[in-house]
Amino acid sequence: MASKPIYRVIFQHQGEIWELYAQEIFQSDLWGFIEIESFVFNDVSRVVVDPSTDKLRRTFEGVSRSYLPLNAIVRIDEVEREGTPKAVKAVGNISEFPRAPGLPPRGND
């Protein structure tokens, strides 16, 4: 394994599933959030650019730390090396973590 671990974080965001790679991930002091730092993106100088990867690179450009709500997290893996970050349309049986009692279902907010 690399000297510093790399984490693949898969989470839901506005009807899409986003997959990012980062070197730092930990429980936030903000209750109910995970902090992600040191984002890892592939080399920009590649000739072929994936539009979803480019979208994520632009979204997180200049971001030093991101806070993700626990209910948006689908999966976190420690991997040997980074892969290709991507954003794909959420299709199938992916649902959010149960909401607190008394809150209206999503879409009625």
C-alpha cells in the first residue's frame, strides 16, 4: 500500500452518484458530517477528458475541505491507488438513510 492511504468516497448528490478520491477523511466536529480533504484527481494533461471527471474537478477546484452529510454517503473504501472520479445519474434502488421522525419526505422540503 502507499505510504498515505487513499480513500474512495461514493455519495449521493442531487440525483447523481459521485465518486471521489481523497487522502484525508474523518468524522467532523459538525455533528452528522464527514470531512474530506486532499482531493486526488488524475493528471489534467491527458488527451481524452471524461466530462463527468471534468465536472467534479471544476466543482472541487479550490476546495480545501468538504463536509458531506452522513445520510448522503453510500460507501467509503481504502484503496491502493486512485481511480477515475465520476458523476453518474442515480438509477435503481439507491435511497437515502432514514430521516429523523417528523421531517417530510425528500421532494416536499
